[in-house]
Amino acid sequence: MKKTLMTLALALAGQLALAAPDAQSILAGSDAVRNPDQPFGLIVSLVSYKDGRENERSALAVYSRADQNSGQFRSLLRFVSPARDAGKLMLKNGNDLWFYDPASKASVPISPQQRLLGQASNGDVVTVNLALDYTARLDGEEDIQDGDRQSRHCYKLHLSARNGGVTYHAIDLWLDKDGYRSRKAKFYSESGSLLKTAYYRGYQQVLGRERPTETVIIDGLNPKWVTVMRNSDFAWREVPEAWLQRDYLPRFRAE
């Protein structure tokens, strides 16, 4: 009898283990929702608000492709507006980030944590595979309100940075159980302070699957400071290797 009970218990434990999702696989699934699997381009528009009033806005053209060896994305970003910034470039290659200003003809290293506009940092606008930069832990399931104030039953992942070159030290991420669509995230500094909260919404069919087209970013200290980041004009496109080289930045010309 004891042997039978033990056998049943072991069998049940095995079934539960098989049923339990792997946190890293869930995170990789969420990356696949956000990131197309071929070279692509899009326009990122950012608008920041303070106390309900528009403060500033910017737009960038983004060209991205995944590195064949590492799987991490490499991106070239061209500032489209405002006029004072038009033609400036930002290049992400691995965890290295450079900023190029045609006026000075100099490319300088910058930090992904550096503020780009409002609550959006440089690291928020470049394409990233979180599963390569973070170790995920499944913290269970939770009911949350998404960016449209709709109730969602989600997996909650806690992400810990694998190295110091990433934008955030830690992230709490809530994703749909079905389809792994990101709904909400909280981003933390190394000291554990909440830097910002983001809501992912505006899911649409683009480049082969349903992807988020809008992110609402709320400051961790002042909830009245909000930045809205919208993605549009998605397109499959060639992203030449030359575009992703720092030495090529002075010669880049927009098509």
C-alpha cells in the first residue's frame, strides 16, 4: 500500500513538474511577441506629459536585426524630429551604445540608462531580447489591471540582470498566460528603488503576429509624469551590416 501511494505521489509530482511552465521559456515567448524574427524597421514616437500637459515630443526611425551568433538585436536609430535633432544617430551593438551628432562628426559611448525623453531611456527604444540579458523567476500568477483598465490573469516573472550593461537591474513583468503578451512591468535600480512602471497596449497584427504598438511609462516617484511611446510604420526591410558599424555612422544616409 505504501509503495502504491509513493508511486502515485511520484507520478503526480512528475505531472505537475511537466505542467509547470519554465520561467525562462515564458520570457523568451514574450520576446517573440515583441520582436520580429527578421530584419525590420519602424517609427518610434515619444510624447512626455507633466501634470497632464504635453512637455516634449520626439520621433525616431529604428532599423533592427538579430545577431546570428548571440541572438541579441543590433539597432540603428535615426532621429526624425524635433528639427534640432534630425539626422542624429544612435547605434546599439551588443551592450554597447553610441550616439552620433553630424554637427560634431563624433560618435561617443552613452549609457542605456540615460534619459532620452521624459521617462523613456535610451534602452527603452532599442530592440532587446530580455531572455538573453536577464534570468527569470516565476513568482506565480496574479490578476492585474492592464493599460486599458481591463482585468488580466497573468504570470508574474521577476527578472534579474545577468550583467551590468543592461538598462535595469531588475524587472517585474506580468504576461498573459495564453500567448505571453506583456501587459505590465516595473523597473528597479540596483538599490531596489522603483524607477518606472510601464503598461503595454494597442496590440495589433503587424509583421506576422499580434504585437504591442504603445507603451505608457509612468515615473516611479511622480505618477503625474508620463511618457507615451508609440510604434508605427512596421516593415520588413534590409538592414545592411555596414549600418551597424560605428565607423559607418558619418557616412549613413537616410533612404
